[in-house]
Amino acid sequence: MVSAAHAGVYYVDCAAGDDAADGLSTGKAWRSVRAVSAREFRAGDRILLRRGTECGGTLWPKGSGAAGAPILLDAWGEGRLPVIRAEAGAKAAFELFNQEYWTVQHLELIGGEPHGLYVSGSQGVLHGIHICNVVVHGVTGEPKNKEGGLVVIAPGSAGQRFDDVIVEGVTAYGTAQWAGILVGSVALGFLPVEARSTNVAIRNSMVHDVAGDGIVLFQVNHGRIEDSVAWYTGMQQTQSIGTPNAVWTWMCGDCAVRRSEAFLTDSPGVDGGAFDIDYGDEDNVVEDSYGHDTQGYCVAVFGAGGTTSNSVVRRNVCAGNGRSPRLAASQGAVYLTTWNQGRLKGVRIAENWIRWEPPIAAAAVVNTAEFDGEGEFEKNTIETAERPAIRSNAALKLTGNAIGPRAPRVAESAGGTRLPAFTLRDAAGRPVSVGARGGGWRLWSFVPASGEQVALVASVYRQFHAAQLEVILIVPRGEPERERNQRWDWNLGGMTVLFDDGSARAALGVRAVTALMLVNAAGEILWRHDGVTAPGELGLALRSRLGEPDHGRLISEAGRP
């Protein structure tokens, strides 16, 4: 193994490089991932792969960064993300083992069995694993356990864990393996609390077309799943290693799912829901999220072998759940249950909005759980014709809930305000004049350069494109190279991206970091939300005006640029 003499910048060009070169300039770039994997890098080093090229093999660069000086793996040039395609039989397209302080971004990873991107170790605490704006797909093989999948960051022993993990802006899709994005441990069995990974954030990411779970945290303390989307989860034909959900947490302390969306979820057995707070969780929250058009429940709280404590489910939107007659009858849209002497303690379910239209007669809320004390079910709205709407034991206290016929909820409206004229720039810097014009529906989406809420609007585009909804992302102007690469870096597919020097925000009075506006063909703003938008609010606004999403024509990654 060759050690880098000092922190530096190393270039890789799998189309025109030379492994005999020193890699220290674009003109002397290495040609293969083998040249990178053979070297040990140091804190502050940067490894840059040329955009528009494809490298074969597994990329496993050696070495670790340091606090404040991570090793950066990134792209250089302009155009499509650089591709790393695993060779047949390879364990992963990208791997780190017993390494820390790495930032990996702007790559496309294809193949691997059983992983696409895999980070693990055998000892100690590994810090600072940040994965940003990466596309991972095409992972093959039959699942042997729940730790096979597209993006897996999992301890390799009971004496190893992670601290400070960020997965952000990741698109992961297409695998017969179990998971889309998984951080934590399930294969090692039950770990003591102090052995759990800590400070984990999964943000602004999308997962679809996976055999099992979508996005999961297993045995994590202080974890967050935010502004993320999962669909076509639980696609395994026959149950072999578990029953999946879209977005959930297990044996987690102080973990939260916020402003996330899950739909078209399935299961070869039970579950098949959008969100759940699973057994062994403490101080977990599911809030401001949107579970819709699922085979199973919208949200569940489970207890087994002990006590699940202080679970909060609030301000979520549930619509079109329980599409499976079997699962609708046993679960409802909100499902609380325990087994193996499990119990629930401190459950609060509040201010959720539930539209329940099952294919058979079934209750919207099913509670069969054993409790320590009482649980609270308060100030929820259930729009259903089913009676009884709630099937529960006496341990769940019902207070101030509204149950009745359908009365669609529509989020805040702009009252038909006309869209003013303003000018934006395209990726080539050319002016684009905007104002009232003919055409179909448009969703004007002001987002920051960080990409906050891009996964949400990308989900909307995929679901409502068949209804002629055009999604326009408006991003603050920046470096020309960043603008030219933006659509690739964010995996924007057929969405339009334009850049604003501040004049569009001024013309529309946008002061928040993010803002969404739904504009009709006549140029009228019929719905507007300034600030971070909960996906259920946007989903209901679109359903009320454009109708139900056409999931039969859901846009897949084939629509990428």
C-alpha cells in the first residue's frame, strides 16, 4: 500500500487517465478505481472523479480523515455524475471499513451484491461518515438478512459503532436486496444502549423499488429521518427474512421521522405500512409526515419483549391507506399492538388528519396493545363512513376527536393572485422571462442551494406529471459550474431548474428560505406556502385541484436526464 506524502488533490479520469501517472492534475489523472483503492489517503485529501465517465470495479480508498479535515471523494468537470459500476460478484460498488471522517458526494454507484454503498468496521467509534447527492442502484442477489441493500452503514461487531452519520440528497432504487437506506445494526442482535450508533441524520433522500424496507434506523440514539420519500417498498414476493415498512425505527432512543412521505408500500406478510415506531424505541416521534396509498397502515406503534415508551404521532396526513383488504381489516390506518409481553407507555397520537376509505368494512384506528397507564388519542380528524371508526380497548383515552363524512381539507390558499412578471436564468446563464402564460399547472418551488425539500417536489413531479403538472425549481444563483451541474447533482430528471438573482423572490414577496406556489394555466397562484412545507399539506392541495395521482404512470428513474 502506497501512502500519500501529504494532503493533496488527486484526479481520476476513467476515460483518458493513466494509472502510471501521479494523479495530481487533470492532465495526469489516474485511469481506474484500482489506482485509488491501492492508496492510503490522509486528512484533508481530495479525490475527484471526472464527470461523464464510467469506472469498473469496487472503489475502496484507504485511510481516514480527521475532525475538521475529512477526506473528500467528489466529482470534477461538468455533466453527468461519474459512474462506478461494480464487477460481477463484487460485494459493493463503494466500501469503507474501519475508516472515519469521509465525505462522499456527487457519484453514481451501480451494482454490487449484497450492497451498493457499504460502510462498516470491526472496532471502536467511527466518526464523520457523510454521504451526499449520491445515486445508488442495481444491487443484486437474494436477501440473506436485513443488512443487505443499496446504502448500508452498519457496525461489523458489537464493539464498533458510528457517530455523526449524514445521508443527504441520496437517491437509492432498484434492488432485490432488503433495504434502501439503512443506518445501524440488526444482524448483531440486541445491543446495550451504550453500543448504539449516535447522531445520525437521513435527509432529503428518495428510495424506491426495494424488496424490503425503505429508510430505517436500527439501534441508534439521536437519529433523524427528515424530508425524505419512499415508495414501492416491500416488493419481495415471498416472505423470507421479515415484514417490511417504508420508513421506520427500531430500538432507537430520541429518534424522529419528520416531513417525510411514503406511498405504494407493500409486504409479503404483515406490516406493509408507511411509518412505524417499533418495539424497543424510547422518545420517538413521527410528525408532519404523509402516508398514503399503502397496502397496510399509515402509522403504527409496536411493543414486544419490553416497553416502548414516550411515542408521539402528531400532525400527520393519512390518505388511501389499507388498500389490501387483509391488512385493512387487521391494522386500520393507525395501528397499536403488542406481543411477547410487550407494552406501550406514554403514547400520544394527536392532531392527525385521516381519510379512511378501505375496500372492506374496517375501523380506521385499531388498538389491541397492552399499556402501562393510558395512551392519548386526541384532536384527530377521521373522515370516513365506516362505523365504528375506532376499535380500541379502554387503555387508549379518546379526547376531542372529530369523526364524520368526508370534508376535504385544503391547505392555505393564495386566493387566485396573478403571477407577476419576473426574469430567471437557465443553467447556461440565458434569461428566461416568466409571468402569466398559457399551459398546464405549474409548481414554482423556491429552494436553497443546499437542496432542502427537493425530494418532496421530486416526488410530486413523479406522481402528478401525468396530470400535466410542471415542476420548476428556483435556486439562488451561484458559481456557473454549480449551476450547469445542478440537475445532475440533484438527480432532477425532467424537472425544470432555473436560477434567481433575488428578483423573483422580490417580485413574489418570498422571504422564507423555501416557498411553494401552485399556479394554474391562467397564471393564477391558487395555493402558496412560505417556509418548509409538510408533504401532506402539499399532497392534499394537489389532490383537491388536480385529482388523485396517477400511480399507474408514475415516473421512474428512466426519466432522468
